[in-house]
Amino acid sequence: MKLNLRFLFFLQIAFLPAAFSQTLAPLTVEKIMRDPKIWIGTSPTDITWADDSKTIYFNWNPDKNPSDSLYGYSLKDKIISKIALTERKKLAGRNGVYNRAHDARLYEKNGDIFIVNPKGQPWQITNTVERETDPVFSQDEMSVIYVRENNLFSVRLTNGLNTQYTDFKSGKKKDESKLGEQEKFLKTDQLALFEVLKERKDKKDLGKKVTEAEKPERPKEIYLDEKSVNHQQLSPDQKYITYRLTKADKSSKSTNVPNYVTETGFTDDISSRVKVGAPGSSYEFWIYDIKKDTTRKLSVKNIPGISDKPDYLKDYPKLDTAWKKKEREVIIHGPIWSKNGENAVVVIRSLDSKDRWIMQLNPDSLSLKLLDRQRDEAWIGGPGIGGYPMSAGEIEWLDDETIYFQSEETGYSHLYSVNIKTGKKTALTSGKFEVQNVTLSKDRKSFYIITNEVQPGEQHLYRVASTGGTRTRLTQNTGAHEATLSPDESKIAIRYSNSTNPWELYIMDNPKSGTKTKEPERVTKSVSDEFRSYPWREAKIVTINATDGKPVYARVYEPEKSNGKAVIFVHGAGYLQNAHKWWSQYFREYMFHNLLTDRGYTVLDMDYRASSGYGRDWRTGIYRHMGGKDLTDNTDGAEWLVKTYHVNPESIGIYGGSYGGFITLMGLFTKPDIFKAGAALRPVTDWAAYNHPYTANILNEPQSDSLAYRKSSPIYHAAGLKNHLLMCHGMVDVNVHYQDVVRLSQRLIELGKDNWELASYPMEDHGFVEASSWTDEYKRILKLFEDNL
């Protein structure tokens, strides 16, 4: 019998493995918007070390369960194992604080305090219904100081003695000396009329005097009125307690977000944030002198520049003239005490975000000495500094006289040290790059830092002496690296990714000075075969000259055969980087861009003005005008596409979410001849309706800088819409409220516009969760571009 070879060939094709057949199938929105943990895989996160430096712990989900689980990797056995819940309960808590010798660590777990030795054996210190938090060692390291129900306690490790240091009480203390005239008269008259009443009072007063004499010494009762207390600290010499009081302004009105699809069938209101410009909280820094039993508030009136007027008021002559020299509101972080317990520094941030002071604190004289001031007429921010006043930023002691910190003094965030006695400040790093993460070694002689000095789109680990000098590069592979040093500092756990490969866990030796760095050893393999079956593109990194001559970094996805159409993607968050060489947090968009490129589109993804990774001037390039340089960077990108890739200028689309949605609106409203169609996802339509911390930094407050808000809010420019607009928004969005897109819809209706549509997602917050929502949204985006470009 002869075999029919042709028949066998077709039989083999019919039964080819599914993974291979999918390499031949085109990408679809339905495919790429599936649950990522099911079809892509889950990268390891939250990397920590066991105290004995022999095991790495991380969260992972290779089994595609509903949520991640804890896994451990044994360096000795080179085996990954899932940590069972029974074993997990016995494990020492992650993070915490070490003693000076690094042979004991304190941590809080489930509201109780534990101490653990280098072998990883925990010893429980508290076991109560109340929650104990913020454990630290005392100066002699024989006691553990912690917070319980807003009060400061310590437990002596030698004998278990529990001591309470503060007695904060809510409300006001009743003061009988403040009785009204009528009450005083009646009380005096009663005691004069009735002898028995007077005798009983005298007896009670005598008994009270005896009781008070026998009463053991207790902490002073400190009444908080309507304020709350936090950041309670005992000074190393146990003479002072420092604490911060916060008073919330109850007149601020929060926004309620209606939730329509609920288990009960009734509409629920979700209480959300206040809008920018609403009265905020005020902060006070107090010092309790234990021996003198007195409390004193730290004055800020002598801080250099505390009354400085912001430059933007020059645009408002009446406000400028009316400005009165007054202390600006501040928040004080710290104190941070030196290891010998003799010196303290605090970080002071102005609530208008225009100043940061680092000052030495003398708790005895209640005085402050300036060590460093950073002033920015836009706003203080950058890596290691913090973009909001609530952040103290990176700061610690190198020795008992020298602190280190980060500053954008040169325009890029770098490391500095200052000697508190001489006032000498030293730049420890310098150059046109950013120090993005800092770890100080146990002996305080070295920093392990992540910088982007190789290229703005790469992040590498370096070691540098704590006195500054030559940096030793420890990582080599193109992409980004996150590093976690082992407790004994012999090994480094690395989370690494590049532009086409999601994050994986690696481990490497910490090389001694002068020795060659070895290639890291890969620990995890997280990505599915199905995901690997498609040849994901490595977008080309380019620079585009903006109108003002500045180079803008961008990713470009090049099709093999262009259809003459292009799409510009605008990343969200404002201060975020996406034109880089590591795995993007916008992985769905990355896959969508591959889909578009397969269809012949050229896709451009720009790190427009205000993106992170490029220094202070780039970060603050949108001050007082969002939708200004950040938008023109994208329109310059559109012109570049026409010149470089011969894209049809009538066939350029734009889309993005959150801040990217805002830019999309501003592009269609203010540059209507450049973009033929745009999809604005969860967009801010009126900055006066957004939150205070983010918006007030960039645009000041709407009641004092209305010009900035008018220039920057799409709702005021909606009349300029000419081409096709799609808006998509989650209805339970507690970040950018659904109200934003509803108000803009009404504005478009009143303007008689009929070239727009709104897709609403009743069960989605700002970041979508359901695959069905992602799929619906991106099918609409694809249809918008296919129909209109």
C-alpha cells in the first residue's frame, strides 16, 4: 500500500502544536488584552532577604492563581519553593530596622513587635489586642521603643519592664478656673451656706493631696484638642520627646463618586478626595521636655526665606501688592539623630512646595541652624527628594558630624554631604544624569546607587565611596536593574528587564574592590511559551529636536511596510518615563503598538516635557502651563514622522490615558489640524477639579493663579474640536473623577459638536482591572484609527 504523502502533509499541519500555530496568527485586541497572569506570566516582586543571607523571598505567581504567593529561593540548593501558609506564619517579618552591629533586627508583624537574630530566629516582644508599630532600638540597644494607640512606650529587653513616655488625650482638658461668673457665684454660695458640704470638700481635697503624693511619676497628660498626633520620637538621651500635630480643615468638601453596579442593587457613594485649592491640613512640631514636664512648639519664624513671596504673583498686581510678609505653612520631618545620639537634623518642606530646608535642631534651646536650602519657583522634586511636602526625601548620617542627602542644585538629582560643625557641603556625585536610588553600606563607607548615566533609558547599579569619587559599575546588560543587597552584603538580588522581556529575578556576587564583576545568575522564568511565540519588537530609541531646540527622547515602532498612517501614544502620570530600554508598565499599550505596526502604522511614544529621568528643567517644563511644551513636543513628533517616515500628515492619530488623555484633548482642541483622530482615556478635563498635591505643585492654586488653570484645562478649549474624538472613562474612578468627562460632554453638547463619543465603564476605577473592559476600550480605539486615519 502506497502512502499519500500529500495527505500526510496536510494531516501534520492540522495537528501542529498550538504554540506554533499562534506564531502564524495575527495579533488581535482580544488576544493581547486577556488577563496577563494567564497568558503572559507574572514577574517576581517585593524582593527581600532572609536575615542569614541564604534565602531570597519574593512574591510570584507561576501557577496562574487569582493572586500572588510568597516564594523562597535557596542559594545553597538553587531551588525555588512556594512558602506554605503555616511556614509563612513562622517566618520573620520583612523589612524593619537593624541595630548598629547589624546582628539584630526589629520588625512589626500583624500589630506585634518582634526581634530576630542573624540566623532568622524571631523572638516575640509584644502580644496584645492593641496594635504596636514603629519599633526602634534605644541608644544603649537594651530597650525597644514603639508606638501603641498614639503613645510612646519602651520595653526593657533584660527584665521586660514596660514604660510609657507619653499620655496623649483627645479633646480639651476641663479647667475649673474658667467657670462662668454664674457658676463661680453658685459654687461659692453653696460652700458658704452648708457646713457639711464644706467639710466634705475639705476632706476630699486632703485625700486627693495624699493620693497625689503617693502616686508614681507618670507622663504628662497632653491634650490634643481637635488635632491628631504622629511621628512620636524619644531622643537618644531620653530627655525629650518630639512629635507632630496635624489639624485637618473640616470645611474642605470631598467628592462623592457614585457606584451604580453593586451587590445590593442600590447605588453606593464612594467618598473620594477634595479638589485642588481646598483648605488643607496644618502642621506643628512640638518638643516635650520630660524632666521639666513642659511642652514647647518649635517656631519657624527665623527660617531663612520663610516669608518669601512666589514669583508668579507678579502676574496678579492686586495679589502681589496685598501680599503680607508672613510665615508660610510648613511641615517638619524628623528629627534624624546621629548614631552617638548627640546631634539631630530635621527636613522642613513648605506646603507651597517651593522650599526645602535641612536644619540642625537643638531641642534644648529650641533653635534651628541652616545646613542646606533648596528653592524652586516651580516646585521642589526629583529622585530622592520627593515631589510633595509630605516626603522628607533621602537623608541619613554618614558619621556623627556628617549627613548625606539628595538635591537638584545642579539641575539633576545628586548626592551631597554636609558637615554640621563646619557647614562644608560636598558634591558626592555630579553630571548630567540622575541618582535614582541609594543604599548605604553597613560600615557607611560605600553607597550602592542606581543611575541613568549610561543613557537616560537605562538604569545601572554602581558602588561609590561615601566620600565621593570614582563609581564602579556593577551591572552591564542593557535595560534596567533594581538591586537588593543581602544583609551580609556578600550578594545582590537583581530584578532585571529589557524592552522586550518582562522583569525576572537574578542573583550576583557583590564584587570586592578591584575584582571583575561576574555575570548574574538567573533565578526565575516567568513568561509563558505562548507569549514568547510572538516576535515582540524592540522599539528604536531616537531623539527628536523640539521647537525650542531641546532633544526629546522617544520610542518609534517601524512597520516593515508602511500604510502611511501614524499613531502617537502619550504616556500618563506626567512625571513618568516610557521611552526607555526596560519592560514598560504600559505593557498592554506596548502589545497594542505591535499590533498597529503589524498593520502598517508607524507608532511614536515620546518622553515629552515633564517626563521623569531628564533632570529638573525637564521635570518643571510644564510649570503654569500644562498643555504647553508637553503638547508641542508631541506635535513636533508628528512633524518629525512626516519628514522622517513620510507619514501622511492627514493620517496621524493620538491617544493616551490619564495625563495622556489630557494631552490628547489639548491636541484635538488646540492643534486641530495636526491630529485626525484621538482617544482620550480617563482624561483630566479641568485641572481645578483634580487633587491638590499634584496640581498645586504645577499650577499653584486656582483661586490665586486662575490664568494657569484657564490655559491648561481642556474644557476651556473645547470649541476647537474639528476631528474625531473618543473618550473612555471608568465610572468609579476615584482619581480622575467620572464627573470630569461628564462636564466636558455637556460642554461639547452645548457647543453643538457631533464628532465625539463617550464609552463608560460602570465597574472600573482609574486603572482598569477586567479583561473585558480593556478589550472593549482598545477595540474602540482601533476602530477609531481604522475608520478615520
